[in-house]
Amino acid sequence: MFRNISLRAALLPAAAAVTALVLAGCGGHSGMDHGSGTSPGATASSSIGAYNDADVAFAQAMIPHHQQAVRMAQLAPTRAADAEVKALAEQIRAAQDPEIATMTGWLQTWQRPTAMPGHESGHQGMPGMMSDAQLAALEAASGREFDRMFSELMIAHHEGAITMAQQELAGGANPAAKELAQQIIAAQQAEIATMKALLARL
């Protein structure tokens, strides 16, 4: 009888330690899921911090969105007539090219594809994306016609990017991705104001 009591007494500290570890593990997992607002397993860690599915979707969508804006901007040096339109196009290209590289790097670090699943062949369903016909019309334009068309199309394009960035702020978990989303909103809102002023005098 005394032997059994001694054995139970010896086992109690070990059992308590195991229970504490299990409870701590469960509590940590639950806290992360709650904080990210995603389902279990949707949040992971990387060298640039925790991220979730919203961060991945933001990068996968914003890369082709930026690529189209850069393509539009690259038309300006040989087609635009207005010096301010040319300067703005170069500003857009210079800002968005590095952002494309940054987001591509995130996806590689997260071991996620750079193409959004189901959108490998086209991204025209995204907010603000130009159709092939619109891009062809812009490529065919020149002078004052190009300046007006570029400004009108880029305003719509920027408004779409702002919508996508706001979605990242609302649902993302990665600090770097959310910081970039905030930068996109601020920069593109300012550029929209510039283009609206351009349109008023063109």
C-alpha cells in the first residue's frame, strides 16, 4: 500500500508537467489563429514574419496588376506629348518595378506560386485591370490623345490597386505586406489627384 502511494506521488509532478506543456501548446495555437482571423493552418512564419492566405493573395494579384501599370508607363516616352504625363509615367514605373521584385521575393520565401491559382492565363477580372482592347487602343494612340487616354486608364487602374491594398490591410497578417499596402494607397491616391488635374487642362 505504501509502495503504491509512493509511486503515485513520484508520477504526479511528471504528469503535471506534461499537462502544462499541452495546455501551453494549445493556447499558443489558438491565439495565433484568432489574431490572424484565418482558419487553422492559414498562418505560417517566414524570414519576413508571419503571413496568411490574404498576404499571399495580395502579392499574387498585385504583381500582374503592377506589371500592367509598368507596361502602360513604358509607352509614354515615345507616345506622350505632355511633359508632366511623361514624368508621371516614369514615376509610376520607378516605384512599381521594385515593388514587383519585393512581392516576388516574398512568394518565393513563402514557397508559394507567383501566379494566382486559376488566373494563369489572364487577370482582367481584377479591380482596375485594362482589357486587351484598351491596351491596344493606348498603344495605338499618340500625342494629346495618348495623354488623355493614359490618364483616364491609369486613374481606374490605380483605384483598383487601392481597393486591393485596402483588402490586404483588412485581412493580411504580414507586417511588411501591410506596410507596402499602405504605401501603395498613399502613393496612388496622390498620383490620381495629379492625373485628375492633368485631365482638367489637357
